[in-house]
Amino acid sequence: MTRKLRRFERAMLRDHARQHGLTPNELLVMDTLTDYPIISLSHLAGILQLNKSTVSTVVDSLIERRLINKQTDPDNLSRYQLMLTATGEQLTTGIYETYLAALTVRLQLTPQTIDEALLLLRTVSQQGKLEAQS
């Protein structure tokens, strides 16, 4: 069951990324930047569990397309901070909304079930942020 759910999720991710002109990794980076509005490349790579060179390639592509920005970290001038641009934020919001709509239809979810799932995801995300800080 778990394997089928992961395959379903990956297929949905690929479809939604493609519909918005993104690769799945680009979508994951942008989605993570929604949760972590200012983040270093190393921290982003750690959260995504991808190597830095892979994330760097994805980030460079998104910077070139003006979906994310990078700025020198004022606390460490050898490191950059990454953040979504206004265009990147709009795109990410649109993708999230269409993704939820597609999940609702494909999984026949009720509004109550969606609210419960979102609460669970927020709790898990918050726990992940707390663990990352410690």
C-alpha cells in the first residue's frame, strides 16, 4: 500500500510540475522555500535529502527564470540565502491550489478530510522545523 501511495504521489507531482513548466525537483525546491522563506543552499539540500550539487543546479535554473533570488547572507558572507520572488510565490500558490483540487477529485476527499490532512501536515512540518533548529 505504501509503495502504491508513493507512486501515486510521484505521478501527481510530475504532472503538476509539468503543467507549470517545472521539473519535479524545481517544484520541490519552490515548495520548500514556501515553508522556509529564507534558507541556505546547504539547509535546503538537507531538507530535500538531495546532494548540494543537484540542488545547486535546480536553484541556478530557478534563478535564471526569476522564480527565486539569492542574496549574500549578512551573517556569513561566503554563504547565500535563497528566497522566492513574487513571481515564484504566485506560481507556487497556483500549483498548490491545483494540486489540492486534483487530489480532492482523484481521492474523493471531503472538505473535512482535507482540513484534517492539512492540520496533520502542518504539525509534521512544524515538528521538522523544530528538529532542524536543534
